[in-house]
Amino acid sequence: NSVTTAHLTEQILKYLKPEITTQPQGATVPANGSATLSAGAEGKYLSYQWQRNGADLAGETNATLVFSDYNGTQHDGNYTIRVTNDFGSATSTPAEVKEQ
């Protein structure tokens, strides 16, 4: 058995690519209430981007997403976070957020 360069590169990239270690959890939020979604990730030089129903949320580039003055019309949906670095990306499972 031998290890090829391609196999070694694949193993190294697997180690360097971001990995989501804590998935965001859905929430039911009272009208005008507040809630926070958060995710945990491992990797070097990570960048975060929250998405609602598959569309990027402008300026939401932290590991947490805070809702204040919740409005179901504006905020209800499925939220994911995409974590990236120079070696790849990972996207969380969807977390449903809805008004109570």
C-alpha cells in the first residue's frame, strides 16, 4: 500500500477546510421579540455569511445572527450559515425561524 500525492492532498485539504461543529437551531419568536442564531466552526481564517431562504443577508458576517423587534413578515424563513476560507466552504443545515 502506498500513499499518492493526490491522496495526501485530499487529506490535507480535509483538515484545512472549514467544518461546522455546532449547527444553528431554529426558533419560534414572539412578535416584536428577540432571538439569536449561532453556529460553531473549526478552521483557520474563517469568514461567515448568513443566508435566509438561500439568499445572502447583507452585513450578516458573524458567527451569530441577532433578531430584535422580530417581524414574521420580514424574518420568517430558513436560515443557514456558510463558513469559508481559502481551502473551501461548509454550509449548515437549515434552521427554521418563525413568528410565534
